[in-house]
Amino acid sequence: MQQVVIERDQIRIGPRWTASYLFPQDSILLGRTPFTLYDITWDHFFSICRKFQSQFARVKYVFIDATWDPIRPDNHELLQRRAELERIFVAAKVVILTLHCQHFYDNIPGVIYVPFFAMCQYPDLVSRPKSGRFGCLNRRPALHRIRLMYNAIEQTLLDPGKDIYSIRFTNLFTNNPYNFTGSGYEWMQEAIMKWPTEISTHPDGFPCDYSIAHPAWHTGIVIITETEPGDKTIICEKTAKGILSRSCFSVYMADVGYRVLEDLGFLPRFFSSHAEYNNIEPLLDIFRSFETQSQAMDYREQHIQQIDHNFEWFGINHDDLTRRPWYSRYEPKLRQALASL
């Protein structure tokens, strides 16, 4: 599969996509789409596709990249955009690739879930000594993360002497305060004004990388706040780093994310319940349950077989994705989805 990138009024051949060999070779992948970028409109995107569609008249499949996590189209929009692209690429089968966990089960023709979290490259996976009670990094100031950290800090459930955590209350790029208008949590705007705009217990409190170098990934228990905790839950590199750092973890995401992990062969449930949607109580209960670092480390040790299974099942040492254990669970779903077109 060849990646084609649209830039302004032109197209160019893009870099080889990590998982391209898993898909039919008589195909192209359209990258830099309005599904993944804010700076290109659908009208402009369609006009460029019409302009250059004759160059790809012989391809059997046209895959559309909709795997960028900040943009979350609903099913109606996915099907609408796919129908419009089918009118442009009339001889090809148009397929949208998505990260939404629910699409693993919906079996919507022309919409295929991709476990991209398990396909990415992860550098610096050196095992490190475990230290600390909880690790919880929150780079992007999403509402569910702010609520969680506000409650944990306000109730003194986190201790800078035992835990490694970070949270910020301003936009990553503009540094403007988070806007709570219409969220139902407007009262929190005033409540957090007494705190610094950034709270970090480590100098590298807000890393943006795919490594597990940060010490927060090497605490007794890791708390992962996924990008979306509700209906549009996706599994990102955060959960992958929890697996690859050999962590005992709890992921704040909807149960459909846990079911995807389980159906791919992972064992993600280290605790009896987990936070999802607006319910953060399971995570607050975890914070309350472990007073010391040694208690957290003991709990991790009790689950070491589950931790090791998840690491081995990820198969990070296999460059060929088809040799990774989880792929044996994903491949039938992929083939079925392609055959149904």
C-alpha cells in the first residue's frame, strides 16, 4: 500500500506507513485528510482528489486515514465522506481506517478499526528499577483529566514524596486557561485558580514521546488517562507504554477499550473496576487503597504473570507485525472487513 499525501493543491508520495504491508498492495492510503487535520476543508480535499484521481484509476482500494486522535467524527459523517469519495474513485473500494474502539465491533461496511497503538515504533524500552507509588502523567488538559487530578489533589490522595504526576490547566500551545463553559463543572474554574497552571513532580512532567524513559512509567501502579473516556474511546500510545513498561495499570477509558484489548489477547484488568465516562471513583479508590510504596509494589508483584503476559503478547521484539501474538486475533477481523466490501 502506497501512502499519498495531499499538500495545498498538489499530491506527493508520502513515507511508507508502518502497517502498509498488512493491507492489499494494489491500494493507496490518503494521508493528511480533514479527518486528521484541521487546516484542510473537505471541499478542498475532494477537489484535489478529483484533480488527480486519474493517476490512481487502477488501484483496487483507496484507504482514508482517520486515525488522528484529536478529531473524532461520528458514524454519520464517516459514511457520508466515504460515499462522496466513492463517487470520485468509482473503480475502487473506499475504506476508512479508524481508531475508535467501537468500530472493532460495529462491522460498518467500509470502516475498519486499526490497533495502531500496537503498530507504532516505541524507542528506549530499557527496563528500569521500579520506584514510587503511583505514576500519572497528564499532558493535554482534557476535562476528564482535570477532574481526576483536581479530586485526587484536593483530597490529598497524591503525595509528591511518593508519587510522580503532572497536570496542567492551560492550553498546550496558547497557554490560555481551560474553558469550562457548558461542561457542568464551571465551579472548578475558580477552584483551580489557587493552584499553579502546571503541577509536576518531575522536571520532565509533560513529555510528548513514545518512550518509557519517564520515571512515572516505573512506579508501583501506573494510572493511564486515555484520550477519550467515553463513547469515542480510542487506545493510544499511553496504554501501549503501560504495557511496554511492564506496569500494573488502570486505564481511564470506556469498557469497550478494555474489551478490544481482551479480544486482541491482552489481560488489561488489574483491578475490579475502572474509571470511565464521568465516573472517576474507581481511580480515587485505587489511590485510597495503597498508602505506601511497598504496598503498591507488593500488588504489582502479585500480578507479575499478567504483566509479563501483556509485554510478551505485544511482541515488540518482532519488527514484522504479523509475528506479534495480538495480530493472530486481529487478522481475521481485518480479512472479514475487507471481504465484506
